[in-house]
Amino acid sequence: MIDIGDIAGQVDRNCRISDARSWGYYSICGLLLRLRELFKWEQGLEPWATVDKEAVMSWIGEREIEWEALEDDELQPIRIGETAFDPFDTEGINSLLDAGGFHYGAGHGMGHKPLFVLGKTLSHTSEDGAEIFIIGKELVRDLSPVPAMNRDGVIIARRDPMKWHLWNRLEDAGMKKDSSLAALAVAQDGRELESLLSDPASAEAYFDALTERETDVAVHHELGEIREEERMGGAWSRALGHSCGKKEELLARGLKDVLADTGEGGRLAHIISRRSAASLGLYAAFSEGLHRKLFPGLGKVFQGLAEDGNWEKVEEARLAAHERLRTFVDPMLALSDEKLTAEERTKCADALEDRLME
């Protein structure tokens, strides 16, 4: 019989080793926010729960001491019975876990940070040749709980991290001078942003429904990524796997993300097919930094839809954005050319960034 508690402990240790080796990738502010969120998750709290600052800071101090002890450690194999599996051997590990209703995932995130997932399987389906696992209650958590990920044609979408993501982004929007896009987005669901933020506990049923819907939307981002990778014959994986600077990685991931979202069968095509104005609004409201610059007219597209309900204009904008961004793919992939010196790569990345921002 599988001891899921023992397996969770092993996966948790690898999460902590990964965090110990990768925490320096984040800004100080970003790291503190991630640690605060991790503290709340470990305490079994809701995303909107208030916490004692002194308790959080004490916990952070303990975690930093632990990281110092773990930062030179290698990721450990996952032992199930008499078999030791490489932590990235998801197929082997899941051959023993799936029958018990659990699923394990592994991959890499920003900065090539190892990511690990272990949780209860809510559903297992397939679409366009990809296996899709929707994960409910999770047994481990790290500093980068991405709402969805894909690896080797398998998509893992995570309800709990999605709920935290939605709350955090809505809360951030509410603190900004201009929260009109986010407010207009939730208004498509018949909700008021101010009310949601002031009393989230009373809207828990709405947040659950919102999480389910946006998890489905996230699945279609991953499907778009898989299609984009197939279209380019694996060139994106090779480029992102190449040892390059942070700017190059951010540019590559940003461009790939928006191409996936605007491509056939991707996030926006799915939103359009479902006529989900609220999902379009949240996508527009949550787009920032590079993503917003890659699709600069998205906010106006959503505002226009909210006024006239014309989905054909949204489809036209999707196609135009995708066509424009395709022209940057070859220059982006060229940055991974090993013949380039570090100085040449930086100059090329700067030039490409300037072109993308035009």
C-alpha cells in the first residue's frame, strides 16, 4: 500500500531544496510576498486571511536558516516501496500514484527553477492529444505555485494555486489608482470589485466558481503552448533551456506566452468560443509589464466588447496580434545561438526589446 504521507514528505523536501537554491531570482518585495503566501498556505488559511506580522517574520527567519542548510543539496530521488525514481520521472511515479487518486508533476519555471506538484486528482481528460489533469487539494507547496504547467504533452492545472492567483491579482488591482479594467471584468459576472475585496468570505461560492472557470481557461493557455512548441519543432524548449540571461528568458517566455494565448485553440480562442466577457476582462486586467506591451490594445478591445458585445472585433484583434508577434520569433530564437558572445547577446536582446515595445 502506498504511503502518500511519506511520498509527500519527500516531495516537500525537494520543494524546499529548490526554493533554497532559487530564492535569489526574485526581488526582495516579490520574495516577501511569496513567503507570506506560503506561510498562509502552510497554516491552512484562505488567500484573504490576515496574519500576524511578527509570526510571519519569525517563520521567515526559520525558513531562511533552513535554506542555508539546504542550498548545496541535490534534489533527492522519490522512493516508493523498493524503487527510487528520479524526481522528474513523472511517468514512473504516477504509475504507482494514479490508482490511488493522486497525481505528481515536475517541471521547470522561471530561472529554470525546479517545480514539483502533488495533489488529489479531480479529473483526468484529454484534448488534442494532450492529457489534462485537474488537481484539487495539494499536499506540498513551494515559492512558485504556478496555476498550470505542461511537460511532455501532459497538462497539470491546479485549482488551489489558481484561487490564490485570482485573489492576489484582484487585490492588487483594487490597490491601484485605476482599477477600472478589473472592476469592469467582475461586473460581467454581476459582481462589484469593492464588495469582493471588502468581504471575500461572503463571496466564497463565487470565488470557487471563478476558480473553476479560470482553471479551464488556463488549460487552454497550456494547449496553446503545446501547439506553439509543435509548430516550431521544439525550438522554444531549446531556446529556454539554453543558458541565457534573465532579460532573454523574460523576453522568450513573454513572447511564447502571448503567441500561445493568441494562437488557434489558445486562451483567447477559447474565451471567444465561450463568449466569456469576464474571462477576457480578467486577462486584460491582469496583463502587465511585457505581456501588456506585447498586446497593447487588449484593454481597449475588452472595453469595446463590454460596450457593444461584438465578439468579431475581439477575434480580429486576436488574429492581428498573433500575426504581428510571429514576426519576432526568429530574432528571439536567434538569441540562443551559442556562437554569440554575452555582449552580443545582450545587444541583440536590447534591440529586440525595443522593437517589441514599438
